[in-house]
Amino acid sequence: MRFFEDIVVGQRRELGSFTFTAELIKKFAAQFDPQRFHLDEEAGRQSLFGGLAASGWHVGSVCMKLLVADGQRQAREAADRGEEVAAWGPSPGFRDLRWVRPVLAGDTISYASEVESMRTSDSRPQWGILQARNTGTNQRGELVFSLLATAFVPRRNVNPEPPPL
């Protein structure tokens, strides 16, 4: 993983792609979002989606999986080069979640993350706060998923100020 100083606004990471099969859509839905249009092809065809549709939570979960895998890959590569690996902090959340178009059985979604803003934390100067737009695009180039994620990113060689006496 990278340090705050190694990142710039506009930087984009291609995270990989995932094909949503009918089997995977139904398995996820049965456990986490058991609505009929996620569980049954005919119900999906009769719905506004026009086919068996993946749960939006499934689409978002795959994005998270690919984000973590990409971060782990970056950390391995940095360690292999003998560089210090940045350990990112938690995420205080996300906003602007949009399921723009349905993801249907057979769709392959390509995910990306682009840095939209960065600032140092006022209360924790050893951390930066990064906001990135995470997106998913189908095989036709259509945006299907978008959210604005926030993450705490460590700053390089910054010591917190001692508390006042």
C-alpha cells in the first residue's frame, strides 16, 4: 500500500473484473438479499430488470474484494522492492452509493477507483484522508455502480504533536 504523499488526485487504479453468473447471483441472494428477482430467472424477466439481476450489495461486495486484493498486491510488490509498506487505517464510511444499471446474469463488471480529493487530518496529523470514486462498468462500457469511499491513509514520517500540558 502507498503512503499519503505517494498519491495524487486523479490517480486511477484498475481493480479487475468479475463475471456474475446465475449460480453466483442466486447463492449470494439466498444468503443476503432474498428478493425474487435475484433468486429466480422467470421472476427476474418479469421484473423491471428484465432478467435475473445481481443484488446491488453483491456488486458492491465484489468491488470491496477487488480493492482489498489490489491493496495486498501493492503491499507485496513494495515489500519485494524493500520499501516500507503503508498500513492503511479504517474507512469512516462512504456516500453517494448508486446502482445505476442492473447487473444481469452473464454480465462482466470491470472495477476501478479514482482519487477525487485528499487532505490531512486536523485531529490526527499522522493521517491523511482520501476520497475515491469506486465504479463498476459492464462489458458494453456502461456505468452500473458508483460510490464515493473515504479512507485514512498514513503519512510518511509525521509524528503526532504532543498533547498540551
